[in-house]
Amino acid sequence: MGVRFISVNDRFDSKNNTGFTAGLDVAFKTFLHSLYSKDISFKVRNGRIAKAQKGEHLCKLAPYGYQKSKTEKNKLIIDEETAPIIRYVFELALNGLSQAKIAKRLNSEGIDTPLVHRKKKGTHKDRGWTAKVEVNSWTTANVGRILRDIRYTGTMVNGKRTQIAPLSKKSKAVPRDEWIVVANTHEGIVSQETFEAVQKLLPEIGVEAPNMENRTLFSGKVFCGHCGYALKRLMGKHHYFTCLSKVYISSERCFTDRIYEYDVKDVVLIAFKKYAELAIRLKDEIKTANKQSNAKQTDISEQLVKLAGKKHQLSEQRARLFEDFANNKISKEQYLESKSSLSDELDRITFQKTELENKVQGIVPVSETNSTISLLEKLNNIQEVTPELSALVNRITIYDSKRIEINFAFADEITRLCAFQETVNNEYTEVI
């Protein structure tokens, strides 16, 4: 298959053993190593399950309101700095405030969110990931997560996700009835009665829309141009995006209009077609630019040959000049004056040569069958934005219904191609 295989411990290199394999010993050892790795994976997993069944906290970070004990491994203790905020959130919920109003209250009082708190403590990167609902201001999402987290009653929950296969880095959600729940593992911040009373006041968690493909067409890619947070996609006769920051933060001046999803699709479709038209035009212009680039390289190469010849002549003249001085054909003053003049001329030629060589290195021809151009050419006749095409969209920033900015994955490459074509044209014009 054209792959070079090296086994250091077995002193085997397929490059030196063309025509035959490494033998049964290497294959058998590799097989045993694979089985051993899988066995270790199962043992580690079973070990974690055993710890979870004992009610140990297995995450690297403690939940907001707690901290990890420094004396007892995998044990949670109350964080006196953030636990009062948890109690305050539950108190506001018991007083009848909705999650949105609680979020607005916390923001107005300047209380740090869990994410901001972790950033101040320098632990926000320890977890290795950040949920999309985590932002620098309180929202319905992070308030709801606190109010629904049973760990605040002293009950430990583990096993919400599991690996899809041994040695795999991918995981999948575990059904709620299969979670590992152990009561009274640590001191609770709120009582069980308070927690249950709040659960009765919370709205039911919504069911996901059946048309998942359509629902996630621009998932995680649509943002507000004013506050920078992700826009909320809401259901209606026609799905639409809106910014909820103004609900939680009184100082925000985000747009209040609804931006319908079909309008966003139309704008993205138009943008795709504009790029397709640009790609078609660029293909011809790059072909011309490459011809100009080749002509410029030829011209510079000829100049470099002339400079090299002239430099060689001057070097010989300087050598002969020294011989004349050594043979007393010229005086010392004449020698030094002529040598200085030749040296200045040689320095000037060396400088010109360096400049021309740098220009040659900067002229890198672009393939006329560039993959980005080929891709965009095919988009000229598209009729709708598909999930495959939405993957080419990095970010959609909406300021209002009249201003929408789209960042495409191929934008940098198109910019590079345009810059190449423009640079070659400008430099070629100067040469002419």
C-alpha cells in the first residue's frame, strides 16, 4: 500500500526488507499489544464505574459552588465564595422569578457567571471544552442548569456519557435511568425539599424538533453583531433568529427585529453565487497572471545573468588592480581610489541581485485548477443551501435586517488568489 513500516523494538524496517513482511513475530506482538490496550481500557472504565458507584467526584473541575477537597481525594466541599450565589438563585426561583428574570437580576447586580469565575481563577482551560450555553453573562440556560442540578443537594451523579468503543475519544449520552446516582456523598448547598419545590416551578424541557437536519443548518454559527453572543433560533410559523441578550442585560442595545431563517438562507445563497461568479472570473485572470508571472520571471532571470557577468568582470578588475599595485605599476593612492570605486560598484550590483532574487521568490504561480476555484465554479447554479454547503460557512454575524456579514471557510484562499492576481498585474505593469 506504499506505506513504510518501522518497528524499533523488533529492528524491522520495510524499506530494507522489500518483498516480504515482518514475519509472524512482529504481527503477533502487535496483535497482543492491541489486546493489552483494549484490556487496560476496560479495566480503567470498570475502575471509574466502581468509583462512581461509591459516589466519588470524577471530573477534573468541581461544579460551580463547590471545590475539590485537598485532603480527601474525589471529594467535594462547599466553596464559600460561590455557594451563596447558588442559594440566592434557588431563593429567587422560590420567590416566583422566572429563569430569564433571575438572569437579568444577576447581571444587573454584577455577579460573575461560572465561566467568568473560572477565568478569574485560571481554571477555565482545565476542562478542555466549553459548552455553547456558557457565556460571560447570565442567561436562561446557565440559570436553568443550576436549578436542575441535583448535586447541590449532596447527591452525586456520574455516568451521563460513555465511550462509544474502547480506546475511542468519542462519547454518547446515556439514558437518564442509567445514570449512577448516589445520595449523601457531600454536603448540600440547598436542601432536598428546596430543590424539589423549585423543580415543580420549572418549565418542562422542550422536545427537539423532528427535522434535525434543517434545525441545525446554521447551528452555532449565527451571532449578534452588537453583543457577540449566539442568536436564539425560535420556532414559529417560520423559524427565526433573535438576540436574547437584551432580556438578560439591560445595557445591551441589540436589534429587536426577527431575522427569519429563510432570509438568512437567501443571503447565504446569494453570497455563494457571488463567490461563484468571482471564481469564474478569477480562473481566466489567474491564467493571464501566470503568463505575466512567467514573463516577469524570464525577464528577471536575464537581468540576474547580466548582473552575474558584470560582477565577475568587476571582481577580475579588482584582482588585476592589486597585481598592478604589487608590481608597482600604480601608486598606493591610485590603488586605494580605484579599489574603493570598484567595491562600491560591486556592492550596488550585489544589492540589485538580492532584490531581484527576492522578487523571483515572491512570484509563486497559482494552479489554474485550484481546488477552491473548482469548488466555487460548481456553485453557480445552486438553488438552495444544503447541510454540505453550510459546512463552508464559518460564522454569520447579524447586525440588523439590512446588515449581515458572512465568513466563509474559503474566504482567505480567495483573498490570496485575488492578491496574487493584483500583485502580478501591478508588478508586470512596472516592468513594462
